[in-house]
Amino acid sequence: MASRSAFLIATIVIACVCADARVNTQTQSTDITTALLIEVRALRTTIALVVGAGANGQLTLGRLQLQEQRVNAIGARLDTTRERLAEAQREALEHRDYCKSLESAVTTPATWTHGDYPTSRETLEQMLTRCRTEMASAAIEIQRLTGEEAALAADLSTEQSRWSDLNRRLEEIEVVLSRHH
């Protein structure tokens, strides 16, 4: 009977050890499953974030390129307008000098008979009137071009600001993507 009791005690001890091992294995399995589930969820979140940031990055890059084209186009128009303004100012100075010389010729009768001007005072006065009209037209053109230049400069500043904002957003997306790689 002692051997039976020893056998029974040994069986109970073995059963307890096996049950404890089974509980530890199940607990470890549950812990591993929970850890894996957390890791999979974190990977899904990271993938979703990277895909979203990548799409936003592509969209922002496209917008940045369009904005750069706008900036370049307005810059070119501004350069052209400035060139036209400089040419108009140069022509206005030439008209002014020519009108002064005609005024001098009209007031000095000695120039009527020889020199660069016709001999008739009436012809000189008609030329002077035409010259003053051209000077007034040149002044109006200068004023128009000056206004156009100011408007284009303001537009360029606005578009450059938008370009800078898009570039900043693209850099932020780049930072987000670099963090998750």
C-alpha cells in the first residue's frame, strides 16, 4: 500500500507539474499573441501613415511644380514689362529733348533759314504740337507700364509666398516619411 500511496502521490505531483506547464505555455502563448497583435496593428498604422504621406507628398510636389511654373511665368512677364518701361522712358526722354529743340527753333527765327528745321514757322509749330502729343502719349504709356509693373511685382510676391508654403509642406512630409523608415 505504501507503494500505492507513493504511486498516487507521484501521479498527483506529475499531474500538477503538467498542469502548471500547460498553464505557463498557454500564458506565454497568449502573451506572444497579444504582442504580435500589437505589432501588426502598429505596422498597419505605420503603413497607412506612410502611404498617406506618400500620396500627400506626390500631390504637394505636383502643386509645387505648378506654382513654380506660375512664379516663372509672372517673373518673365515682369522682366518684359520692365524692359518695355525702360524703353518707354528712354523714348520719352528723346521726345522731350526733341520738343525742347523744336521750341528753341520756333523762338529763334535765325534757325528757320538754315539748319535741321524747315523754313516755315507754321511747319515748326505743327511739328512741336505733334511732338507734345507724342510726349503725352509716352507719359500715359509710362504710367500704364508702371502700374502693370507694380501689379506684377505684387503678384510675383504672392506666388512666391505660395511656393514657399508648398515647399515647407513638402519638407514636413519628407520629415514624416524619414521618421517611419
